[in-house]
Amino acid sequence: MDRVPNPRLPASTAGRPALDPMGLRDLMSRLPTGVTVVCARVGEDIQGLTVGAFCSLSLDPPLVLICVRKAGSSHDFIERAGSFAVSILGEGQEWLASRFADDTVAPPERLDGVEYVSRATGAPVLTDAVGWVDCELVAIHPGGDHSIFVGAIHTGAYDPDRAPLVFFDRRYLALGQAEPTA
Ligand SMILES: Cc1cc2nc3c(=O)[nH]c(=O)nc-3n(C[C@H](O)[C@H](O)[C@H](O)COP(=O)(O)O)c2cc1C
């Protein structure tokens, strides 16, 4: 696994003061994102968290990335696992997004009562996900208080007939509420 050294982070951009954390959260709340649950396995132990910062990185080779907060329990767990699976949530699965983001629920207990299948890496994939990828962790890049985990896709699949769950303005939305522009 590659590990990239931490660069010096700029305190401001183009002479403007850096946004404070809440200001940046407000700004980012204007960008709609999909909602995923990322799970990993270390031996018999499994756990997961809700992740919005998931995106495609490379098509050839097939790579994705997720950003995971360093202070959370999932960060070191995924690193120890050396692999992770990303399940894309669909309409009606807000409860899963809330469950896996709930830091009052112990991470392994977030999977209680949730149907999943363990894929090739051993990582759990939620049974009713709209789509999923099962990945080997191939690089960890620094990203301030988060790390950027790069995953090489082992396998993946999706259901073209299911609509994804969307997070926008700190709320969950069904894509059916959006109008096509063209
Ligand atoms: C819609 C949504 C998106 C989120 N996206 C991320 C994310 O991209 N990365 C992250 O580390 N936490 C994200 N979180 C927060 C974590 O899910 C939450 O802090 C969780 O309790 C972390 O679990 P852990 O302490 O086991 O790591 C998100 C939460 C929500 C509700």
C-alpha cells in the first residue's frame, strides 16, 4: 500500500481567509451528494459508517476513493482490514444512512438487523443497495483531518431500476423529486 507524506496545508486560498469549519459545511451543503455505507471486516469483526465522500477515481485500472475522518473508529479499522466495500443507498434507506452515521451506536452494532452479504474481500455489502463495489485498499493519502482511501475495485454490481438516495441542504431527498433539465 502506498502512503503519501503529509503536505503543508495552506491557511488561506488566493489571499482570502480560509472558511471556518461551519462556513465550509454550509457551503458544501449546497452540493448534492449520493449517500453510501462503507463496511470492512477484520477477522470476525465487521463495522461500517455512512460516507458521502465517495467517487470514481480511475477507469483503467478501476479505482474509487472515499474520505474518512481520522478521529473516527472506522479509519483505523478500514486500514487494518486492508479492504472495504461501498454500498450506494437508495430511496427509502434514510434509516440506514442515519444508523451508520450515529456515533452513539457502537460501530459493529450498526449492522444489527441489517441484511448484508460478505463479498470477496470479506467486507459486508448491504443486500438492498442500489449498487456496490468491493475494493482492496491500495493507497492512503493525507487530507487534513480526513484520509483519502483509494480502493482497487475487485467486483461490483448495480440495479438500474432503483433510484439513489440524495443528501442536499442537510436533508435526504428522493431523486424523483428532481426535474430533468434537458
Ligand atoms: C450524509 C452523511 C455523509 C457523511 N459522509 C462522511 C464522509 O464522507 N466521511 C466520514 O468520515 N464521515 C462521514 N459522515 C459522518 C460519519 O458517518 C459519522 O461520523 C460516523 O459516526 C463515523 O463513524 P466512526 O466513528 O465509526 O468512524 C457522514 C454522515 C452523513 C449523515
